[in-house]
Amino acid sequence: MAGKPVESELSRDLTLFHITMMGLGMMIGAGVFLGIGNSIYVAGPGGALLTFLLNGIIAMFTALSYAELSSAVPRAGGAYNYARIGFGQGTSFITGWMEWFASSVAGSLYAVTFAIYVIRYLEVLHLLTWWPFSIPLAEKVLAVLVACFFFLINYRGAAETGKIGAIMTLGQTIFLLVIGAIGFFVAIKDPSRFQNFDPFLPHGWSKLLITMGFTYVAFEGFEVIAQAGDEVIEPRKNLPKAIIYCIFIVTITYVSVTFAAVVAVKAGSPGVTGAPWEWIGQFRERGFGEAVARLLPLGNFLLTLAVIFASTSALNATLYSATRALYALGRDQMVPSFFAEISQKRKTPWTALATVSALVMTVIIFLPVIDVASSASMMFLLLFFLVNICVIKVRWHMGDELKYGYLMPLFPALPIIAIICQAVLTVWLVHMSLIAWIVVPVWIVGGIGIYRCYSKFHFKPTKHDIIVLEEEEHVEPGEYRVMVAVANPRNAIQMVRTTHKLCRAKNADVKLVNMVRMPDITPLNISDDHLLEGRETIVEAMLYLEPFFPVTTTISRCHSVARGILSTVRQKKINLLIMGWHGKPRTQGFRFGSTVDPIIERCPCNLVILKETGNKSFKRILVPIAGGPNSSFALEIAGILLENENGGICAFMAGAKNRRFNLETFIENQQARLALKNGTITAKTVDGSDAVSEILEEAKNYDLIVMGCTRKPSIYQIAQESIPEKIARMSPKPFIMVNAAQGVKSWIKRWI
């Protein structure tokens, strides 16, 4: 049973510097120290440089997605929040579930890395002669102790976490940049060191994919910044800045230290056999250390010190990230709200922190950390993959609902490129660890089980959710599905006759939907006071439609009626959406209103919008023609609604003097396609310059106007009133506006 809703808030103590250092601390971990030597061994000296440079570029694409989404949704939870908005409760739970596990296991890896290097250095100094047990046991004990130490630091609060992390991260970053600077200085002073890059790619370009897959883990960490949305000062401005700064600094750091490692060894120096890059590569994961030892006095000591800084700062950041992921799940009651309890004194989520720390220590003591860490890497790649999809879907479907602090350039090209690259690297991880391809599916399946058994029955709605109050799905859906969005009883009755004709022509199943819009400041989980009105609206329409068609119904509550309707269209795979329009003029930048405008822009199926059609019969129908799929669809709708073939449809083209469009041929083709009697559709063209006036004048002789939406961009439409909008607003006649689904574009709208 879920506990009481958690109302406490985290404190805003973190500055731009704090969260930038936190991100750097999680990114500059043990991965770079282990990865440079292996990259040189597999791909050669130039391949190692390109590995970190190209990975940095790919990571930047995903970082821009995080930057945009974190500026729009600055809340603890990161990718969990973005998936909640983009895909709903189920996907968001699995995202948070994966993020919690991946960050926790990464933290255990950093604790063990710290312990291994410290114990080995103590062995070199002969300071462990008193230890009566095995060295591996000493490493585990020290790893648990350091995890406990950082548990206490995180418990003291976000400010303490940020300060300690900033100090350690600053130390390790400065040390690595100093190594890079020394490498450049040495190469400039001794130009022969540049020969170490010859040959640049001794094993060819194909080896880059291996090294990029292996070292991509070194770029994981900027997502921790998105977790700080509830605790950072001015989050909409500072979160995007910190994320972008992190990737930029880390990429420069990695490329510079890789360059320094390659030029650190002089060809022919004592102990160096063969080419310097081959000598470095033979040491594999220890290659970077061997190179730095040749570059600096006390190189081994300084490298050990750098690894200590790197592993502890990364441990600090991963504990923070994993804790906020679990806190977000508890906050929304995806898991028991106990996990979202906040210490009143420290303002930290202490139960989530304690649980994460327990998981970290369990992994340290019992599990093979290397293979589980590969699983964490795979989960991070899947998270990044999902976030890049989310940024596309959220921008397209909710761009007018969210307040953005940052918008990425070249949208959506950059996230699409990142999606492709991450998919390749995820598949390639099978070459690193087969166990990862076992652990990840098992963990995800376990999360799905928890969601189905607990989370879906207890979750706390957020402002972006759509809550189904009542739904009847008592028939199997047919091949053609028509959805009718009804707002109130009067609206439902006026739409019945037109809806009946369209459904009969299509032999369709009917889905009646009523969306109850709640004010943004009103929670969605309040009592069902609006359910009665929704039922009344649905019943009015059912009285007329149910005797003739299979009818299902849905009543939902949401903050955005347009998004609620579009979400149902996609979920139920609707072929035709019918809705009404009140006929009022534009307000606050909308053409037809805050509900109709987004639906016209984003609807993935055929759309019919009715204005004052009522229960009238239509014997003479005017169809203004501009060409294209909307004109064809408008004629099709007019043919269905024509009361009898003794009436007629006029395909009217205004301002046609300079058009290269053969109206007669178009009508002939459409009449054959629609199987209408010859002469049912007639053509009329007018060469005047004012199309709106000509259409309005011609419409006086007709019972109904049917016309297609404009294809101009929405920004242009807002700046300048479109012809369909003017006709709809100015004509006293019943009016129908249609929008036809268009192949691939419609498919993308439906699924993305």
C-alpha cells in the first residue's frame, strides 16, 4: 500500500560551478585511465586520438538533448521525467529503474577502483605487513569503508556533496590538463616525438568501432547534472550550461592526455623496443601509467593520486545520481513513497540514499563488478538512446506547453545521429561482455513485473499525464476506426448526423472520447467531480450511434485536451478523427484555438473539423480547390455528405489565372475514384485576385463549405491569417475543414 504523498522539497543550494564539477567528477573516472592504453593497442596512436574525439562528438549530441529537456523539465529524476512526458508511466518507470541500477553499480566500480589503487600503493610502501588476511579482502573492506564515507557526505546535503565533489574533481581535472600541457610542451621542444603517430592508423579504420565501444563509458556522467533539477539555482539556465560545459571540457581533457601519452615515450630510449606506440600498447590498461611515468618525475605516484581523485569524485557523483533516480520513483509513488522521504534537518532523501548505498555495498561484496559494470554501460547507452527519442517526441508534441530555457540547434538531425551511433555501440557491447546481454534483459523484465504488479496501481499523476477516468472496450476493433471527440452534450448532438454519414460510408467502428481539461495548477488525482458531465456527453452521442455501429467510449482527465486526444488517436490506431469547432476567432496567438491548432499540426490520421453542421442536410456543397491531398480528401468528404445525387458539388478555384493546375482533369480523376455519377462534381474557376471574397460570394448559393487545411508552416499561419481560417471565421454557412494523412509523414507522427 502506498504511503502518504510526499510534500517535502529538496533545497536549492547548487551553483553552476557545483553541478559542472559534479558532472566532470562522474565522467573523469577510471575509464579514461584504463582506456587510453587499450585504445593505442587496438587502433594505434591516431586511432586513440580519434576514439576520444569522435566519442566526445557523439556524447555532445546526446548532451544537447539532455540540455534541452532539463531546461524544460528541471526536476530530480532526469531521464525518468523525460520518458514520463514522452511515453507515459510504464516507460518512465523502466527508465528510472535502469538509471537507478546503472548509477549504483557504476558507483560500486569506482569504490573498488579506489580500493585497488590505494591497497597496491600501500603494498609498494610495505605498509600492509600487519594485515593478516588476503589482499582481495582488504580491497573489499576499503571499498565498503569509502562507500560509507561518501554516504555520510551525501547525507549531509546537496551543498556538501557539491563542495566535496568540486574539490576532488577540480584536483583531478587540473592534474590531467597539466599532463596534456606537458605533453604538448615536450612535443614542441622535441619535434621527433610527433613521429610516434606514424603510422596514424596502423590497423585501419575498422578498429575505431571497437575502441569507441570500449571507451564510451568514459563519457557517461553528464546525466547526473539533469538529476539536480530540484536543487540547482536557476535550473533552466544553469542545467543546460553545465551539461554542455562538461562535454566540452572532458573531450578536450581526454584528447590532450591521449596526445601526451603517445608523445611521452621517446623512440630508442632505454627499455623501449619497437615503435613507442607499440611499447605503450603492450601494457594494455596499464599503458597510460607506463607512459606518464616516462613523462613526469614521480609519475607512478602522481598517477595513483589522480586515480584516487577520479574514482572518489565519480563515486560521489554516482551516489548522488542513483539516489535522485530512486527518490523520483518514490516521489511519484512508482515505488513506495517511503523512498522519497526527506530528512527535515538535512533536506536530503535519506531513505533513497541508504537503499542505494546498500546496493553499492552488496555489489562490492558479492558480485563480479567488471561484468556488471558492462551491464551498467549498456543501460546508460539505452537511456541515452531513449532520451534522444524523447527530445524529438516532446518537442513535436508538447513544444507549445513547456517553457524551454534552451533549444538545441539542427533539430532533429543531431538526436537522430546520436540514436544511430548509440544503437551500434550497444550491439557492439556483446564483444565486451556477454553477461551484460543477460543482466540487462533480466533487470528490465524484473522492472516490468514490479510496474505491472505495483506501480501502475499506485503512481501519483503529474501535470503532463493523461488519466483515464472511465473506459469501455467491449468490442474488437474493426479495420477502420473513427474517433469522435465530444466536449459537451450540445456539441455531441450537433455532430451526430455528420458522424453517422461518415461512419456508414467507411463501415467503421466508433470511438467516443471526452477529455476533461483541468487547470494547470490543479492536480489530476482529485475526485471525479467531472465524470458525470463526461458520461452525459458520451450517452447523448451513443443514443444515436450505438444502434448502427460498434461503439466504445473513453473519458479522460488531462491538462492539455489536444495532447489527450492525440495520445488516444495513436494508442487506439485511429484512421479518422472527427471533432467540432466553436467558430470563435483566434486568441493569444492561436489560429483556431489551443485545442484545434496542435491537432491540425500533429494529427497522424485523417482529420475532419466541423463547424455548425448540426442535423442539416446538404444538397449543394462548395469545395474550394488548391490541389494536393487535402483537396482530394475534401471532395471525398463532400461526396459522402451529399444528400442525394440530384444535388451537386462545385469544385471552385479562385485566383486561378496563373495556376498550372488542370481542374477538369483533377475532377475527372476524383469522380472516378469516388464512384460518383457523372456530373455530380462540376468545376468553376474565377481569375480575381481576392480568393477569400470570391469564395465567400460563391458560398451564398450552397448549403455547406468543405475545404482542406493550408500546408504553410504554422509560424507563417500565426503571422498571417490563412484562407481556410478566414473562410471559417467569416462565412455564416456550415463549414468543414479537412486534413489528409500523408504517407511517411503520417507514420512518423503516429509512432513518434
